Amino acid sequence: MNGRAAGAAGPAEPGPAAAPRNEPAQRASPQPDPAQSEPYVPPNPEPDENIQHSLFGEILDWMLAPLLLLWPMSIAITYLVAKSIANQPFDDALEDRVTVLSQQIRTVSGQPVVQLPGSARDILRADDVDSVYFQISGPDGGHLDGDRDLPRPRDADAAGTDERARSGAVAFRNDSIHGTPVRVAYSYVNLDPVPERGPAAGGATATAPGLALVQVAETLDKRAHLANEIIKGVILPQFIILPVILALVWFALSRGLSPLAELQQRIRARPQDDLSPIDPRQVPEEISPLVGSFNDMLERLAQTVEMQKRFIADAAHQMKTPLAGMRMQSELALRQVDPDEIHRSLEQLAKSSESATRLVNQLLALARAENQPHAGLAFEEIDLAQLARATVQDWVQASFTHRIDLGFEPQDEPLVIAGNALMLRELLSNLIDNALRYTPQGGSVTVRVRRDGEHALLEVEDTGPGIAPSERVHVFERFYRILGTNVQGSGLGLAIVREIAQQHGAEIDIFNNPRSHASKYPGSLFRLTFPPPVHDLADAE
């Protein structure tokens, strides 16, 4: 074997058969019902992310919820604004009354006097709704005229009273009289200077100006009535407008989402075999990315369906030959009388059935390899050298049958890759089977595992007729057979190898065998380059 680790060991002996399951001789004593001994535990509620939501409902909630929350705030703000609007004209009337009363105060013989005719008093108090009160107080706080019960302002003795009196400004406050709330307008009036004689001054004359307080108050019935009228005029229309707004929002959402319903109807109206893309110009701009993704999925699905159709057609075509041969041999055996001829027909029938069995197995292996990406391929860390050694041992007996030297050149250290062991064994088995079929008797097939930097290499070389460079692109196609070869096969082995290699991210290359020196048999070298495991890359960084 020239230094190669020969896989001469025969197939492993089968292990002992599993012992049959023993049935119990008698029924066990009844156990207590767990449902009666344990309390009932309700099932966990379904997570919110798994509950289907309505896009229409989501948009409606986000639009109407703020509207319904802002509506009470709008009513409150409207009420405050209405009260402010209602107060302004009545405050202006109170201010005019205070101004008129202020003009009726005179100083006579050093004493303030109010010159207010009776008719003026009647006009001042004339009001059909509210009660009107007024009060005029002298500089010392003495009562001059009006209602004595009207309370004085809290700032009557403040230091800023003189400045307010000089400016003639009218102030307003809210107060109450006899337990009834009132609105009060008041102002301080400068009286004429009063002459005074100081005894210590030797008869000199001095002046001491005084301030009179004028107040006019009225109850709040007219104000409340006006504020209520304003609120009714503003809020009552809102009760009519709000349902209209809700109806318009509902209609706008229905119209806005109608393209989705139309798209749904167009998709449902399609024939089952129509996988043509949807025209993105017929949908709103917002869902164009969704339609683009859906078109990509349709394209992949169309490719998958076309691949399955081609696979079924090719498989049916390839199965015709062995089945036709088996039928012909069986009919021939039925017509034969000579035992030797019957035996030869049965041998041919056995060979045809073996060929059909191998074809079916390879078809199933190819289908399994192509569908693994959709089912999800579980990768784990695998020692490639150990897997290759075990696979080579499975083919030792077949190499004896073909009279070919099958060897394995191991790696000195473990060579770990990420992959699926079952699929990788299928890949290597197809490469070894292909090499054994095309290598003439007396030749050799070598499986080699080695490391090249961070990558793991799996090589299978033979001393067969080799593959021309122009044919190397096509040998991985399904059912492709190189013309001029008399080797029986289905043309699926290398297609299976390519599918499994792509799933593992491995690159596959074909070369002439550098160790073969015969011009008639240049040999072939299949090399698969596997990427390093993820943790190896992390360690390298």
C-alpha cells in the first residue's frame, strides 16, 4: 500500500439483535389518577406576539384613541375660554359704573359728599337677572353711601393704594356677600385737599389729601348663563361632528386599505400553476417592498417546482430502462424451457433489479440532499479524518470485488469541521463509488484528508481514464454521462456530491491525478475544500 493506511478490514460484524420487548405477565395495580390528586393548572396564555393583529384595527386605534382622549381636554379648555369671554363684557360694564360713581364724589367743607340722585340709584341697581351692590367709603373707612355689607378689598391698606389712586385704575376681584358669590369692581379716588391749621405752627395752613373707595358688585347669574350658552354653541356641534369624523376615518381607512383587498383577490384568482411575478406598479408605493419580496419568493418557488418537474421527468426516463429490461427478462424466462436459459434470464433479471435499486437509492439521496436546506440541516463538529476512515472501511469489500487497491491516508491530528455526518458519508461514498467504477482492475483509489492553513481538504484520487477539462463543468449535472464510457451508472453520484458540498459551504475541484504517469489513464483527483469551524475563526482573530 506504499505507506497508506489500508482499509483492508472487512465489514464490521453486526451487533446482537435487540431483545424483543417483553409484555407484562399481568396488569399492574391501578395507579391513582393524577388529575384527581393534582390541582388544575390553567394553560399558559398565548404570547401577544403569536396573536394575529388587524392592520385596520391597529390604525383605527392609533387614530381614534388620541382623538377620544383629546376631546374631554377640548371641552375643559372650551369651558375656561367661554367663562373668560363671558366675563369681559360684564367687567367692562362694572368698570363704567365705578367710573360714573367716582365722578359723583365731592369735598364740601372738608368732608367728602356723594351727590347721587335717586334716579341714578335706580338706574344703577336696575337689573332683571343679577343683584347689583355699590359702596362708597371715605378716607377713614367710614361709610358714605351704598351697601354697608359689601366687604372691603384685602389690599385697602396696602402701600400701593396711592399709586393705584393716582392712576385711576379699576381693579376686579371675586368675593361674596350674604353667602352669594359676586364680581366686584373697585377703584380709589383722590379727594380735594383738606385745609388744616396746626396750633404749633402759629396759624399756618397745611393740606392732607384723602382717598375714597368706590365699589360696585353684581351676582354671576348673567355670566353663568352666557358661558353656558357659549359652551352649548361650541360643544353641541362637536357631538354631531364627532360621529361624522369617526365615519370619515372609517371610510378613509377602508379606501386606503382597499388596494390590499384587491391584491388579495388577484392572488386568489390566479390559477394554481401561475407563479408569475406580481406587477409592482399596480400596488401602492408603501407595499411595493412587500410585493418585491413576494415576487422573489415566487421566483424561488418556481425554480423549485421546475427543478422537481425536471427531476421527476428525468427519474421516470431513467427508470424506464431497468424496468423494461426486467420485464423483458421475466417474459423471456417465462418462455424458456431449458433450465440453463432460465438461470441466465434470472441472472440478468437480478442485475437489472440491482441497477434499478441503486438508481432509486440515488434518486432518494439526491432528493434528500436538495431538500435539506428547506428542512434545516443540523451541523455539528465532526472529525473529518475519522469519518473518512469509517466510510473507506465500508467500501473495502467492494474494492476487492473490483480488484482495486483502496487506501486511506490519514491526518496526523484531528481535523474538525462543522457539518452533518450522514450527508458527508453520502458525499464520500458517491466519490468512492464513482472512482471504483471508472478505475480499471489493478488500479488504485486513494482517499486523503489533510489541512491547508485554516481549511480542511478531502481528496479522492484514482488511476482511471480521467475527465477532460471540457467535461468537468458538466459532470455534476443530473444524469450526465461522458460519451464513450462503457461503465454502467445513473449519472447522479456527482450531482449528489455537488448538492451536499454546497450545503456545507465547500468548494469542489477536479484535477488530473498528479501521481498517475500512464498516458492512457491520467486519473482524476476530486478535492473538496471545507471552511473552518466558526470557533476556529474566532481563535484566529
